Amino acid sequence: MINKRLLIKNLLAHNDENSFYDKKRKIDISFKEGKAKFLKHVCALSNSNPKNNSFIVIGVEDEDNNILGVDFFDDSKIQNLINAYLTNPPTVLYENIPFPHLPDDKVVGLVTIRPNNAITALKKKIWKYYGGMVFFRDGSMSMPKVYDLEIKDTNSSFVSAIENHAQNNIKLTLDGVFDFMNKRNDLNPQYKVFKEYFVLCWSGDKKQVKDEVFFSRVDIELVNEQVRLFYSTLDKVSISYTEDSFTIIEYVRLGLQNAYKYHQLEETVIHFGNNANYSIEANLIFNPPEFDKKVLHHIYNTNNAILEKLKKGTSLTENDSLDLQNLPASYLICYLNGFNDALLKLEDAKLYLKKISDKLYQSYKESIRILRKVKYS
């Protein structure tokens, strides 16, 4: 089993960007331009590596390989995006890799692109890239190219050597468990061994509501691979497990006018097999809350008026400031209730919310995360 933190270190230490490896300070697939650039790189790396895995490391400075990290990215539906836009889509896995020196809310993103030995191309236009375009890696660049029918394999031996040097061992596993238990000692840290091989650690602030137990400030890591499977400081989570599986149900708090409820968002089940393999199955179980259309029209128009004031630099009234605190979540509810332009308005508000406060920007990111899950399920 590959220790993903060690794999990233090996990639950064021994290789500049090349035909099987790319690094990014960050990606943003919330917008068309960000989606298009990400798809371009996936397409190019897939085509340039027909026989071996290729990688994108996210959260690293390009000039000096300084690891700064990015936000935890829990979009289990990223393969749906790949399938929607690419012909002969490769299998793409996005994993969140914690590093000891990073803050709790930051990780390094690792995108693994598994080969399919076929030419991958854009299926339809996105941003400035047209349907039918084919990309390959030209050194450290992803470039559109005319391709030969035969795809050359030049990287398998290099990638195999890097992966072999990143194999996990008992010391790395034990160190990982002790590090997790010590770091989370105020949040009821626990661990469980599955199939005498996999070590899963989790922690959270425990709260009992009637007969149910919920956790907040949840952190879940598969120590064998140094992969963070779940992280949230906001949501409520229920956790259950058997000898063969570990199940997480995530809840999100939504509502209007001080009437809020927790709604189930997604169920994630980690299945552990007898052959030292595991799989993760994520299912959206979200039923969007419905509200009176007249009330939503009023809230939508109020949000739009506040957004216009932010754009013009006009001072907000006291009521505007109160409504602003709920703007991302209320735009989200409007969109889920058929106000399709609410998504565009929310994206338009991003820069202004980021400037005003970190709390507002976190609320924006949470709303976008929910929308992304709903859209690609």
C-alpha cells in the first residue's frame, strides 16, 4: 500500500513538472475557466501516460515547492465531471493528504489519473476549448496536439520506481496513529483496525440527541495511506461501523428566517476487503428543503439588492448587514427551489464576501460545496 504523503514528497524531491506529474498552487472547479483548465491537464496527462499513473499535486508553490496546502476538498463526484466532458475518460481520484506542519483545515490535494490506454479528448466545448480537442504533455505544459494512432509509453519505469519508494511500513503506520491521537486528544480520538490491515482514526466533539449520537469538528484519516477521508468544523456527522465497513452520514444545517433544520446530505461507506483493498462508496441522500415561493422571491430580491450595493461600494443598512450574514445560504436555498440564476449571483458575490470576513467566505464555500455535490450526482 502506498503512503500518499511519502509519494508527494518523492514527486517534489526528485522531479520537476513533466509528462507524468504536474503541480498547482490551487484549482477551482466552481467556475467554467477552472473546470476547463483542470480537464485540460487531466486529458493531457492521461494521453501522455497510457501505461502508468500520472499525478497532479495541489497546494504547492511552483517556484520552490513550498507546501502551503489548500482547503479540504470532499467532492466524491469528481469522476462524474470527468465523464461528462471527456471521451475515453480516465479514472481520476482526488485525495486529501495531511501534512504535520499545515493548519488543521489545510491539506495537500493529490489527483491520481489512472491509465486507460486510449486517446482522451474533450467531448464538448467548455470555456475556450472546443469539443474534439486532444491534449498531450509537452514537458511541463499541457498542449493541444495532433496525435498518432500509437501512444508511446515512456514513463512506466520512472513512475514505478517512485511508487515503490513510497510503500507504507509498520513504523509509518504506528507513527501516524500516535500523531493523530496526540493531536486530537481533546476531541475523543479513536482508532480501529479493519481486516488486520487497515487502520482508521477518527475524532470529533460528541453530542447525544435523544437516541442518536452526532459529532462535530470531525476528522477521519486512513493512516495506512496518510489520506484524510473527512474533515469539517461546521457540519454534524453520524458514524457507525462493522467489522467490514465504516459509514459516515453528513448533515447540513439549512433554513430561513431563524427556522433551521439539519438535513442529511451524503452517506459515505468505506468497504474493507480481505485482499488488502478498500473501496469508498458515496451516495447523495439529500432532499432539498422547500419553501413558499413568495417568501423566496422576497429573499432573492433582497440578496440581489445587497449584492448591487457591494458592487457599487454603497453603505449597507443595519438590516442589510443582518441579511448579508445569511446571503450564501439563502442563495443556495433559492437555487434548490428553482431560482437558477441564484447560482450565478452567488458566484458573483464571492470576491465581496471574501473581503468582508472569513466567516462569510466560509459560508460561501460551504454553499458551493453542497451545490457541487448536488449538480454532479
